[in-house]
Amino acid sequence: MTLRPRLHDRLVARAVLASLGLVWAVLLGFDAIVAFANQLDDLGKGGFTLGHAVLYVVCTIPRRAYELFPWAALIASLLGVGGLAATSELTALRSAGISRLRICLGAVAGLALVTLVMMVSAETIGPWGEQTAEAIQVSAKTGDLMVGKGGGIWARDGQSFVNARGGAKRLRGQGRERIDLLDVRVFAFADDGVLQSFTHADKAQYDQHRWTLVNVDRTAFVGSNVTRSTAATQDWPTGLRPQTVLAGVQPPRYQSTRELRSNIAYMQRNKVDAGEYQNAFWARRAYPLNVLAMCLAVLPFAFGQLRSGGFGKRLFVGILCGMGFFLLQRFTQNIATIYHLPLAGAHLGPPLLALAVSRWYFRKRV
């Protein structure tokens, strides 16, 4: 079987891509409407207006499109190939000796191009849009917080400016929560704008209603004198609200691969749990394989005689199989996280299993 594109491959690809445009637009439209409705609850908080709500949703469109694409591709595959069967074009292709596998590869080939675009978007416009959206939302509500590049944050605390590389909320015993900010820098200025001190800490922890700096290195500027001091831990009297600060930290799943790698390396050097970032990294790596596996796994449901009215049932079963694949992924990822198993296997295992089952099916059904 040659993999060179033929006329029938273009026919199947066009049918699937036409369905993809419609399905994707519907899913994305519903998701954007729900997001906009959620933003309306925050109108009037600080300086947050209807215009801010619209801009927030618009800036998050690339990220939402990336997350919804696998589901849109799954449904579009069923609708596109099923539509060919409804018009007897699929029967004609089968009568011409074209195998089911070759027809499915034609459907997947068109989706592969869109998948490539989504991967580029996830590394470029997606993170930028998410950072811009968070900056619009949080700055409008608080007036003193700005999201920085690479998932870091800048916050103003009186005459001081605080910068943190990232942050996370962690669970402690008895249901308590602790908030950690990583790689913290505090610039303290006098009323006339002169820098008074610079403080660097590996971490800032918020626990039991107080902030604590860990591994502190402080440099103070008094006139022409410079003094330096260090401390293992130090109380941090700041007016920063922890939830507001965390709102400016970009979640790992919204960061680019380069940013994820940098954050994972930093956290591992400082012996901080990087499981959430590693999960996001491998999810990004497995993304194209997941799209391919999901589509090939459900495409067999699009074959068959459709004049009997059974396509709706097959469409429903195909979507259920996609949901089962998604649940299997989540299950393996949670097991790997709990028992500290390799996350690469947890993310790559389910799609490889789905591809193996698809291969077995197509060998049985030529």
C-alpha cells in the first residue's frame, strides 16, 4: 500500500475537514459563551468592566481551540466518513478495492495538518493569549498585579515590588492548604523612588495566615553603605493576598514546552515537587499521538450501511469510546502520580494501546 496521496484520499480528507470546521465552531462557541457568562459575575469588582470580560474571552480562544480540537476531530471523523457512506461514496471506494485502513488514513491525513497548526499555536499564541487574558482580568480587579512572561508575576505591595517565578497551592495535613511562590525577589523603594533594599528567597510560603521566606539573601542600601544578610527563614510582613497572587500565576498546562522544561529543571534543582509541570509537559508531547489514536479508534464505527438509520447509534457509541479513552488516560496519569511511576508511560501508554487495537481491527477487516 503506497502512502502517496491519491484522489480518494483528498475526497475523504475534504469531507472530514468540512465537518471539522462546523463541529469545532460549535464546541468553541459554546465554551466561549460559558466562559463569558462566568466573567459577567465579576463585573464591578475593582475596575473590571464588560469590555474586560470580552477581551479576556477573546484572548483565551487559542487555548480553548487547542483543548477542544481532539474532541472536534473525533466527531468530525465520524461525521465526515459517515457522510460519505450516506451518499454511497464510501461503498464505491470499497468496491474499487480501497481498504478501510487506507480510507481512515486519508481522514487522519487532513487532521494531521490541523494538529500541526495546534501544536505551533500551543507554543506561541496560546501562552501569550493566556498571559494577556490573566493580565487583563487580574489587573482590572486588583489594580496592582501584572502577569509577567514565562508564567511569572509582578505584584506591588506599597512601596515594594515583588517578582516570583511561579507558584502553586499545596495540600497539607488535616485539609490545610499552603501556597508556595518560587524564586521570589522583593525590591523595596523609598518615597522618592530610591532603592532601599533587594531581597531574594528561594521560596515564599503562606501557611497559617502568614508569609515566610526561605533561604533569604537581603542586600540593603543606606546612603553610600551596602549591607548584606542571610537567613534560613524569615517572616515576611506583606499585605499581598495569597489568592490574588496565585491568580497571576499561569497554570502549567497553559505554558509552552520551553517554559515547562525551564520550570521543571528549576524545581528539580531546588528539590521541589515538579509533578504538575511534568504532567503538563508529557501531555503536550502526547497531544498529536492522542488525536491520531482517538480518531483511528472510532473511525470503524463510521462504516456500514447507513440507510437503515443506524448511524446515530454508531456516532453515539464512537463518542462513548472517545470518552472511555479520555477516562483511561486520566486514570493512568493519576496512578502514575500517586505511586511515582514514569509519567511518560502514563501519557503514551493509552494512545499506543488504542493504536494497537486499531491495527488489530484493520488486519481483521481488510
